[in-house]
Amino acid sequence: MGPSPSVQCSALPLSKLAQSVPAGHRPVVVVAPGSFSPPTLLHMRIFEEARDALQRAPAFGKPCTVIGGYLSPVHLAYGKKSLAPTEHRLGMVEAAAEGSDWLTVASWEALREEGYTPTAQVMNHFAEELRSFEVAVGDAAPEAGLVRVAMICGGDVFRSFVVVKEDGERLWSDEDLEVILGENGVVVIEREATGLEDFIEAQPILKKHRENIIIARPRVFTGISSTAIRQHLAAGESIRYLVPDAVRAYIYEHQLEKLPNWQ
């Protein structure tokens, strides 16, 4: 039986966060906002890719140690037609993260009474919540205000940072990008060689914050997606080895394969 769906918006869970890092390292928390309808093995894998990329080379001006990660399901008001009810998306991500020793679910974004929250505000929330979390660096006494937050995103989302809409407005405002890239950071999952380095160099706002942009290049590529999972379910086909076992159990326990918007 999967975990009970969250029904209250609680403070950010901190129990899985590491409380110390090696001397000279910056503690980093990675965050993946997303639909998670349903969460897949690829969703979980990109956290591992992001952690490896951050710890492989300096970022934010110094070596990094990832002390934890959060899955942050989007609010239903985001409006995506394939979104399962909030309680079940929270239940599925809780099932996905229950076997991890470093990943946790953050329900704040999904349960806000105000509805949909822009990404920059979500990142601000995590940074504010983690500002008081104390981490010991090397042999030093634990200290607050050290944790840096990095958002995980795909190359398509990253490239959209500089998109200009037909009416001439930017899809992402400079103010939002300053929050996401300047005050925090991003780990971009590059699924194939797409010339991201050249893309960054050609965009002033991205080049300005280059040290806060980490590119993760997975060695293994998969086509697993939530869309494909929903298609398998609609056809009555197996989803084993495409989603975490606990997520698969949750889906069938709550008969989510019958959701009208998953057909």
C-alpha cells in the first residue's frame, strides 16, 4: 500500500537533508518543479544526474556538495489537461521518494490557496525556507545561510528563458531570470549534444550567470515520459520498469489508470 496523500500544506521537510559538507564546499539543494502525472523512473534518474554534475565540477564559485533534493508538483491551476488530482500527484511523488535517502516531496507549490505560482516565486520560497537551515562546513560549527538552491530543468525549458512572444514580450521576465539564475541556479539536463555552451555564450542574460548554470550530460538516454506512461495505462499495458514500483502500486491501488484525462 502506498503512502497516504498529503492534505495539508506543511513546512518544508528537512529530515533527509545532510547537515555537513567537506571543507571548502558549498551545500546545495536541488529542486525539480513539475507535473509528475505520473512520476517516472526518468524523473528520479535526473536527480541523480543533477547531483553528479554539481559534484563533478565547481559551481556557484566553489566545489559543491548536494545535501538534498525536492520534488515539487505544480498546482492544479497550472491548467495542464493531463494533471491528476493534487492529492494523487502528491501521493505518487511521495511513493516515488520513499525509497530515497536524499529526495523529499515539497507540497507547498501544489497546495497553495493562491493557486498557480510562477517558477521564480517557487525558487524564492525554497531559498527562504532553507536560509535558516544550519550546515557544518568541514570542522566549523554549523551555520545558517549557506545553502544554495538549484532548479533542475530540461534543455527545452532552459532555451525558453530567452524566447520572445509574438506580442514582443519575453516569455520569462528579466526579473524572474535574475531570481532563478542570479540568486539561485539551474542544472540543465542535456539529453543530446545540442550546443548549449554556444547558446549560453550568445545570450547576455545567460552568459552573465554562467557560473550558476550547470550542464548535466547523461551517459544513458531514455524515452520514458509521463505521456508514454498514460498511453500504456490507457491501452491496458504494463508500466513495470517505467515507473518506481511504489508508484505503480499506488496507481493501481487508487485506480488512476481510469482517470478520464489519462485516456
